[in-house]
Amino acid sequence: MARDLLEHPEKVGMYFQQKRWHELAVVVRFARREVPVELAQTDPALYRRLREQITRFFLLGGDAFSLEALEAKARD
């Protein structure tokens, strides 16, 4: 799910409008964790793609999301 949202950042705004808090929390949590460096050795193309997608997510405003707030809304 997180990788799909990173690959299609236009869906993030749609998910926000639909109040799909759980899915948004998943992508924020995934983006905040670093891509394992070992992946650069085992699958360099995937490593590069994930790093680029995460960078794009943050450049498009992904850092404005509060993981704690999203998780709280998902529980409600």
C-alpha cells in the first residue's frame, strides 16, 4: 500500500479527502523509515526507485503529515 502511494503521489490528496487515515499513516511511517542500505547491494534499481519516491513524497509536502495525528484519527 505504501509503495503504491509513493509511486502515485496524486493519490495522497485523494486519500486525505476521503479521510483514509490508516493508509496515509502507513505511507508516512514507511517514508520516515530509511530504505535499508543493504537493498542497494541486493536490488540497486529498487533502492534507487524507493529513495527517489520518498524524496518526491517529502518535496510534495509529505513532511507536513503528523504520524501521531493520523494514527489517532485512524483509531477513531
